Amino acid sequence: MTATHPSGDKRFKVLDVTMKRHGFQQDALIEVLHKAQDLFGYLEMDVLLYVAHGLKLPPSRVYGVATFYHLFSLKPQGQHTCVVCMGTACFVKGASQLLEVLEGEAHVKAGETTPDKKLSVLTARCIGACGIAPAVVYDQIPAGHQTPETVMDHLKGWLTDGPR
Amino acid sequence: MDRAELLALADRHRAARPPCRIRCCMAAGCQSANGEGVKQALAKAVQGAGLSKEIEVQDVGCLRWCGAGPLVQLDPSGAMYRNVRPEDAPALVATVKGDGEGGPARVDLQHPFFTRQLPIVLENSGQIDPERLEEYLTADGYQALYHALFEMNPADVVAAVTRSGLRGRGGAGYPTGLKWATVAKNPGKTKYVICNGDEGDPGAFMDRSVMESDPHRVLEGMAIAAYAVGAAQGFVYVRAEYPLAVARLNKAIQQGNGVGVLGTQIFGTPFNFRVDVRIGAGAFVCGEETALIASVEGKRGQPRPRPPYPAESGLWGAPTLINNVETYANIPTILRKGADWYAAIGTEKSKGTKVFSLTGKVANTGLIEVPMGTTLRTIVEEMGGGVPGGRVKAVQTGGPSGGCIPAELLDTPVDYESLTKLGSIMGSGGMIVMDQATNMVEVARFFMEFCMDESCGKCIPCRAGTVQMYRLLTKIVRREAGVADLEQLQKLCQMVRETSLCGLGQTAPNPVLSTIRYFLPEYQTLLRT
């Protein structure tokens, strides 16, 4: 049984419950990491070690899995996220221009977060919303038929030095 | 519950249903076009008009014409409306009762986009509320499973699937009956059934729609498969990018367990089938069966050499049946309507229908289900309405493992063999239309970048080869390459194709090879002389 994390952070308790629900089965690692990322926003080393301990897995295995899958992030994300879908349908309909606009406005490259931690600019392989391409996901909410103008509209207030 | 109780449940539900319904599409496309807002406005308008007892506002799955969302369809008239706005709600509600005209634009259901479709897999999509088991039951849900359990032995089920001619809908087209027979014959005691819902091809969203619009159908297909091969545990592996599909499947599993059509002692027989959902974490390679199995086991999703095939040694070393979402979704109908009925649809070697997501530079984007053997021209020009204000240049099928088919070959029928002959593949069903403005070398580079990022890194030809091919393509796009570079690119393509460990690497060169084959002048004009 895992004892709760010495920091007393309640989120570790929730993580304990998740691991327990899966019977501390080692094959539940991906599910547990999903929960951990939900709770903490990203997977810091301390959390990975905690999971390794809980599931009795070598830390190398947990780290290996966390770094293999694209959806797990080992770095903190910004307050807002903007995910540009780069699927084929979106690509054909000009997703690269949307990304250029975003990168230009936020002064960061795809995969990065602005220094003020306000916005993360990300790309996705395909969000499966090809019927409404090009699509961008703003804070988990997908929007279709995007243009550089609508992208700028959504960014309002998300950047300190961006459009207002 | 036994069959009579289940049918009674369906009857009660049918009787309690108000005569008129407003079906609101809640699939991804319509939802991101404010489908939820439209639904709420409609519910409010119905309440405001005091018609709550007569009209039901209902969430349904995909109504197909995704590009024109939000879509709303009325019962009993069947009229469909597109681009509905919340302010259209009162006019629409008046229309249901037959004493109103106007409101949002009406969809012409006599358009080939709809009339050319033959829904089997999508039979209930847009017709039923995916979150209610009773709705699926009113559409003959779980009757095929009952039929299998009580009137057929496992070998009969395998034989029926074989006779239907169904082939794997994940892309490769392996005969489903043969796969089932192999797993069924294996003497292993513990066996598993896996549903591959890791739809990673960019430009494809068929499986997503099936899982979101009709989750019970997939589960019923899996349960029948489990009975046929002798498995008691199943997993649905879904990409984490599809949270709605995950939620609906989980809900459906709970409902199925509740009435005893899933779980233990199904329909009161000794047959048990427990299903769990496993969520991916964003790795394209997990669509490959051995990588997917590793991922279900909680490991890095890396493929391993085959043989042994999963049918002999799969999940935790046990014989494992692994099929695609659409394959399982075909099963209940095949058993209900008969293998011969199914085998009469399609071409000689490709039976049944195929669901495609028609997207890109085409007037009507959305989901279509057509009989195998329908020509690309019918799909793209008749149903899709062609390129708005332009001409079709190519159609891309099969995602990063497929190829680009030029406009001259649009009369090709869609079946496994014909597409392979053209250097593309059927794939899972993404169909992206490209117009004259699309640069084919850029397209090849786009797919190579995809494969380079998604290569799991286990085998060298794929890990290093994709990087080198991407560099060469970039060099060509930047007009810095010479004839020798193009030759080297082609050589590399052959090498990667022949020596990679899994399907990802083996098919990664396809987009390059097919664009070189059909659009060589585009490459040549970019070369340095």
C-alpha cells in the first residue's frame, strides 16, 4: 500500500484512490498517468516516482512510458492552450498559416509556452473534426472553419502584449 | 434479463416516446458549431410553446453532412436543416407541428450525397440517442447476440462471418472470418478480444463517429466475436483525443452490464463477456496491432516482429482477436440479415460497404457509407459536389500509409485490390480531396514529417530512414536538390519499405512513391539543374 505523499498535497490522495481502483495493477500505468496529468497539469519527476513506487514499477519504465506518448507532458502548460490541428484535411485547408499567425502573435514556437505562462501553443496530429477543417482547439473547446482573423479573435486577452 | 424482458423494455420505450422528435446532431463537427446551444434553444422553445408532451428534443449521433452543421432532423417528417442557429428554434418547433414554414435552410435529402449511401454500419447513426440503451433496443439491438447464443454454436458464427466475405476495415483487408477461425481453433484457455479504436490517420473520423453515435453496436459485435472465438474478456482501445467516445462507451458498457447483455451470464447462459475501455495517450503507432497490445499492457507502444501473430500470442501471451471498430460494427447486421445478404453487396473480392470521411477541398464534407465498388468519381464529384470553384487534382486515401490518386483515375472503383494497384490503400477510410492549388511535393513532405514524428524508434530503417527522406523532401521543396537527390529518395523509399519492422515504416514511403508516380513534373520543376 502506498502512504500518502509527505508533502501532504491532497492530489496524491486522489492518485492513491485511482491506483487502488485499478488494484495497483502494473498494466494500469497509462490510466494512472492520465489521472496524474489531470490532477497536476503535467507530470513532474516527483509524481512519476510516486506512481512508480505505487505500482511497484522501476522508475525507468514509468519515465519511458511518460516520454513515449505525445499526450503526456513533462513540462508545465500555460494558463490557456491553443491546439492547432495539423491533420491532412486541416493541412489542405491552410492549418500552417493559422499556426504561423499564432506563433507570430505569441512569439513562441509550437510546443512552447509564453514566458508569462499565459499561453501554450500546441499542435495535434488530427482531432478527428475533419468535416469542419481547419480546426483549432481553444482551452479544450474545438472550433471549426478557422481563419487567421478568427484565431486573432480568440487570442484576445490571452496574451499580455497581444491583441485585446 | 431474458429476451422477452428486453423486447418489453424496447416496447415500453417506443410507447412512451412522443410522436414528434427533433433530433440534434451532437457529433464533433456540429458540436463545435454550437450544436449544444441550438439544442438548448430548441428545448426551451418546445417548453415555451407548451409542447413538452408532444415533442422530444433529442441528442443523436452523426447526421453525416458535417461541413454544414449544426444539423437538425425532424420526425416524423424526416426534414433536415443545416447551419441551424439558436434563434431559428421557434420557427423549427412550429414546423414540427406542421403549421409553420421558414426557419433555417432545409437540406435536400434527394442529393446524391444522401441517396448514394447504403447505411449498414451507420444504420442507427443520427437516428438514436447513443446514450440510451432503450434506443438501441428499439433498433433491434442485441438481437443478433441473442440469435448467436441460442441458435448458433461458435463454429456457425465463424462460418457466417466467413461466408459474408467481410474483410478487416482497419485498412489491410485481411479476411475477418479467417482471423476469427484462427483464434477459435487455438487451444488456449484464456483468450482476449480487442477492438482497435485508435483511429490515428489524419483526415479520418469514421470510427470516432461510430463509437460516438452507436456505441452499443460495437460492443454487440465484440460480444458476438468473443462467443465465436471463446473469449471472456475484451478491451476497447480508444485514442485519448476522443473523450466523448470514451465516455459513451463506458456508459454503454455500464448499461449493457445492467441488463445482462454484457458481463456475466449473458441472457442467462453460461457465456460471460466483460469489456473494459483502455485509453491511448497519443501515439499513432499504437494502431499497429502488436504496438496496441503493448499499450493495453501499460507499456510503451512499440511493435514486435510477427509471427507469432496476436491470434496465437497476443495480449499477455494469450490468443487475441483484434479487429477494427467498423469491422465489429458490421457483425450484428451480418448475423441479423444473413451472410448471403451481406455478400451480395459490393464487389467480388470486397464485400459490403465502407464508411469514408470525405474531407478537404470538396463542397460537401462529411461521413458517407457506400457499397464497395463505388467509383471515386461518384464519391468525390457526385456526392461530394466536387471542388468549389475549382478542379479536383488528386484524392488521398489511406492517410500516411496511403497514396494520392490523380484525377485521371477517378473512375477507379473503391475496393481493396484496385486501390492497392494504384499504389495507395483502402486504409481506414479517410478520403481527402485536393485541388489544383495543392502542391503534391508539400503533401508528400507533410506525411513524411508525420511518419518521422510518429516512428517509435525501435527499428533503424524507420527511425533513421524517415528522417533522411524528410530531409531530402525539404531540400526539394526549397529548390536546393538535384536529380541525384530524387534518385536517392526513391532508393531510400524502397529500402525503408522492405526492411521496416511494422506497417508504419513499411508504408511510410507510399505518399512519396505515389506522388512521384503521378506527379513527377512537380518534383522535376523544383530540381536544380
